[in-house]
Amino acid sequence: MTEIMTEAKLKLDIPPEVASVVETLQENGYLAYLVGGGVRDRLIGRNPRDWDVTTKATPEQIMPLFPKTVYENRFGTVTVINEETTDETRRQIEITPFRTEAGYRDRRHPDEVKFSDRLEDDLARRDFTINALAYNPRQSELIDLYGGIRDIKDKTIRTVGNPVKRFQEDALRMLRAIRLAVELGFTCNQEVLAGISDNNALIKEIAIERVRDELIKIIDSPQPMLGFELCHQVGLLKHLIPEIEKGIGMEQKGEHIYDVWEHTLRALQHAADKNYPLHVKLAALFHDIGKIKTRRPAPANKTSAGKTYTFYGHEVVSERQTVEILSRLKFPAKTVELVQKLVRQHMFFADPEKITLSAVRRIIVNVGPEHIWDLMNLRICDRIGMGRPKEEPYRLRKYESMIEEALRAPTAVTMLKIDGQKIMSVTHETPGPKVGFILNALLEEALLDPDLNQEDYLETRAIALAKLDEKELKTLADKGKDKQKEVERGELKKIRDKYRVK
């Protein structure tokens, strides 16, 4: 490829904390540029996650120029710590000397690193053209040796130099190419795709934690469905999560119009479209992975009902396989546990006729009140993945109403800022029905006027109530119970009216 040299005058919006690092180096006589993803993101209009600087200075020359630095690697990278900013993207800025690299026996890190005095040497070792851009904020100068600006305009992922060489140097670049494509809305050019296809087995030589991190970025991207389709197309997925590929061509029939593979990816895509958290996306990706092992021809009574296959117990098998896969990819134990629960329970909302309020309360205990809506959202992803635009409106509203009813704290004496023990302490009563009568009488007052639910008032009022004869006190207590039931009915009606259900 003919090298392209561009020295364009272009004013990029660079945070002052970042620009000052470059300027400090320049003021001390060292060539210095912003480089890599930060420059790329600014050109695209994105907020960079981090900033990198490359310079002619060596680590020994860099460190004295800044109040706080960290230098603990053999690649020459010095991290400048800015403790005055609260923006995490600007708090740590990495400075690396111009350098050349040679030999990549572990398919990830160079065997030999040599510092250079030429920016050109440093840009030549970069992975993709869109990451091989250098920017001088003081001069508003953008340097492009490999057509990165053109590729940004064309939305193309292209390597610096020969793709095969780049991927053999660092095999993680193959997965990163796909991640960048789906993250930025770009397209990998044919040479990149061919280079990955020819070298896909090298991904097995990369530490699984690094592979996991790239997979997470694909899953968290705007286009995870496309990301997994590309991983399959170029042969990476068979080395990473081969279990998913077994759903290709496995038809489901019945309510499903897609095979297991496409259903799974469409469920994942809906989770991404709704910006659900990572654990819901992972649950969408793995919720039906057990169908491959559980598919059976439907018996005659089922085929007459429109079913061709059954998948009994697939949620149990899916749960087991989910744990195996996430553990293999070294996800944190808490993430594995949460995704496991969602996958195991994802069929809960499948049969509305069998769902009772007590069943909803049990499922809340199983997945946790903080994650019951995650399970509901997983159900919606599953439904969308079937090829159905949405859940039947009334059914979905009924689910939501039941969840809200089950989650709310009931109207009860436990709402009071006093309990039986305290009442016995201030009234000198012994355990018995009278203490309960006092609590219910106090509850009515608090329901009529919530401002009365204060500890001092309730203690004083409890003492007064304790002096009443038991018959009069019981009458007040019964009124309290009636008021409690009235308020409870009203609260439940509000919820059902909110969701327009009976």
C-alpha cells in the first residue's frame, strides 16, 4: 500500500488536563502527540474512555516533568496521575516513548522493544489505521500516515499494513477488529476478514481474561447480534463459545419463527437496544443454550396443538451450561451467580394462567427483589426473539402489576415507628392481646394522619390507650383493622388501575 501523509490543520476538542500533558513535554524540548483511540474518538464525535500520548522522551526524561507518575512495565509506558480531576477518563494519562517492536512469540506481546526518535516508527506498529493517527493540540496538527482519516469517513476497519502479519503479532486484534466494527458502526474490509479467517485458531493462545473483556465490549456494543454473526463468519466463535453455534439450523417451530441461533441473537440484540445491564444481556445470550440437548419430537397431542418439538427442562440444562461457559471465560463469581438465576427462572412468566401472587413472591425470593425486573425484561427479550413484535399487551401488564403488588410493603402495624416491645416498656403491660389492640388502634391514627407516626407521639398515645378498658380498646383496634383493610384495598386498586388490569 502506498503510504499517505497528511498534516492537516484541525481543531479538536481536547480536555485541558490532557492537552497540558502534551504541552509539558513539548515545552521541555520533546516531540509529543496524542495518539490512538482518543484521537479517533474525538474525530468521530465520541467521548474517549482514555487518552494516550506518544513522545520522543524516554521514561527517565518523562517522570521528572510531572508531580505523580507510575512506571512499572518493560514497554516504557509512564502513567501520569492527575489527582485534581474527578473525570476518570482524564485522571490517568499514559505516555509511551516512540518505539519499534519485534517478535511476538506469545501472539500478544513483543519480544523486543526499542525506543525510537521517530513518530513514523511508532505509528507503524499500530493495529488499525483509525488508531494510527497522531494529533498535536498546540499546533492543531493531525498526522495520518496510513489513510485513517479516509477510513473514518468510509467507516472502514483496516489494518496498518498486512492483516496477517498484524494478527500473527497480536491475535487479540482479530477480536478487537470485530469489536471496533460493532462499537463504532464500521465495516471490516475484506482483507481484514480474510486475515482473521486464515488465523482464527491463534485466538486460543490469548489469555482468556483478555478475550472475555473483548467479548463483553461486543455484548455491550450497539450491535451485538452482528458481532456474534461476524465471529461465526470468520471462525472465531468456534474457539470461544462453540456451544452457541450448535443452535444454527436447529428449528423450533411452534411460536418460534427462527432457529435457536437467530432467536438467541435477536433476544440479545433487544437487550442491547433497551440498554439493559450486562447480566441481562448475558442471560439473553445463554437462556436457551440448553435447547440443543433437550429438543425432542413432540408427541401426537402436542403436534395437534401446533408444536413440532418439545424442549422440556431446557432451562435447567441452560443454567448448567451457562455456569460452565461463564466460569470458563473467568467471569466474576457474582456475575455467574446472577446470570445463572435469571437463566434458570426465565420460563417463569411463560404460562400466565398458572401464575399466582404467591408464586410471584416466591420467584422474588429466588432472584432477589432487586433483580425481579431483570427477569421480566429477559422475558420480553425472549418474546421479541421469537419473532413476535411484543408480548400480548394485557398479559404483560398483568405480569407487571403482580410484580409491583408483590414488591410493595403491605399496610400493617410494622409501618409504625413503635413495636410491641416498646409498648410494653412504656405502658408496663405484659404480653397479651391488649398490646395488639394498642398497635392496631395506633395504626388507624397513623393511617388517617401519617404525621402522627412519630415515636414520641406514639409512646404518649400508647400510655393513654393502655388506660382504657379492654372493651373500648378492642373497639378502637377493630376500627384500626378495618382501616388497614380499606387502605390496603385502595393501594392494590391503584396498582391495578395503573396497569389497567383486573
